[in-house]
Amino acid sequence: MLVALLRLLGRWPLRWLHRAGALLGWVVYCASPVYASRIRANLIASGIFADQQALDRAVREVVVETGKGAAEIVKVWFDDDESVLQLVECRDWARVEEAQRAGRGIIFLTPHLGCFEVAALYIGRRIPITILYRPPRMRALEPLMIHGRSRGQVHVAPATLRGVRLLYKALQRGEAVGLLPDQAPQKGEGVWAEFFGRPAYTMTLVRRLQKQTGAAVIFTFAERLPNGRGFVLQFERYAGSEIDETALNRAVEKLIRKRPAQYLWSYNRYKVPKGVAPPAQSAQ
């Protein structure tokens, strides 16, 4: 019943969903002081904005774009593939084909920026890709997440030891994997590295995957266009031979600076995971 309803909503024009999402964004912002203060605090700490006027404008834009991002998931997950992919424009696929020729697999890194959900769908239409996901706190949502993301040649792997093994196997077959590089890892899975001038617990998995497989690293960003016109999918290959956690965060920052309003500033990127020593203690 719920899936049928979501499929019906998924057929709405994207501009309708974005309008509804913008309203939802303001409702959540006004209803949750914690949510609102986190957005503002993270924007201030980023140092991107020159003055108070620019900061206030950025807050308003972030509230709207975050709401749009939540609403568009219904379309990406539950509308038919062809309808969704018609909304995506990509001019950089040749960069992916070039990386494929090495035969060592590709690590796609998609931060919480723009419509990150549509990137895997687009890639999975062309090549096999296994994406790592963290089960939601509300376990009832997990089947919907798996249903929405397992499309075409897209396979999902949970953020467990078994899931990580699936990523290694996919790369060894010369296939692609996808990760959210700005997602805070669990204890023992990260190190403290600077992100917009503040220490953030950063996953080591990207470095380990690349080092052991020699896979190419490509950063991916699906820019959200205004008025529900769709998305522009961009690929940027990491130019270095090896990527460490500091370089990983610098690359994510570079993407965010392109369209800062489309980043998920409400995400608690600087949290201290359970059992992890805070950065001051870990430096001792």
C-alpha cells in the first residue's frame, strides 16, 4: 500500500515535488531549533560566506534546497527509470570510460550534495555498481531504501564487514562501487581530519579500497537545476596516485564550494562517534 502511494507521488512533475519540498524544508526548520542551529553553525564554521548578509541568504537557500532534496527522493526511488533519467544531463561520461579502460574498477564518491541519489541510478544504467549504505535508524524504512536503490545494475551493500567485502569483490571484477565520503564512520573505521577548518572523523575505507585494488577514484555531483528542470551530473577524477583522508576532505570541500546551498549542512558531520576519542585526545 505504502509503495503504491509512493509510486503515485513519484509520478508528480519534479517541479511540484520541489515546491512541496521547499515548504517542508521551512516547516522542519521552524519546528526544530536543534536542526536550525546546526545548519547555521555549520555554515558559519565553513568560512565560505563573507558577511552576515551572505550568511543569512545562504541559510534561506539551504532550507529550501534541503527540502527539495528530501522530496525528490520519492521520484528517484519510485518513478520508472526512464522518466527519472530523462531529467539527468551528463557531459562527463567520457571520464568514466577512460577510467574503465584500466580494468581496476572505479570508486565513485558522492557527498551529501545535490541529488546524490540519482547518480547511482544513472551510473547503474551503464555499468554495474555496488553502493554502500547505512541502515536507517527506523528499520521499517530499510526495505524502502533497498527497493528504491536496487535498480538496473545497482546493487546495495550494508555498512558491515560483509558489505565491505562485497565492495572489494566488485572492484576485483573491474566493476564500480559507490560511497558517501562525508558520512561519519563508526569506531575503528576513521581518523580525525580537517573538514572546513574543523576536525571531522573521516572514513579510511576509501584509502584502503584504492590502495588494495588500484581503482580509480571519481567524485560525483548531481547539481539540482532550478524550477524542477532536472540535474546536471558531473564527474571529476582524483588526479593523485593515492588518496588519504585529508585529501579526501579537501576534494569534498571543493565540490561543495561549487554549490554550497545544495549541501546537507544539517548533517552532524563533526559528531564524535560512540567509543571514539575526541580529536584533542586522539592527537595526544
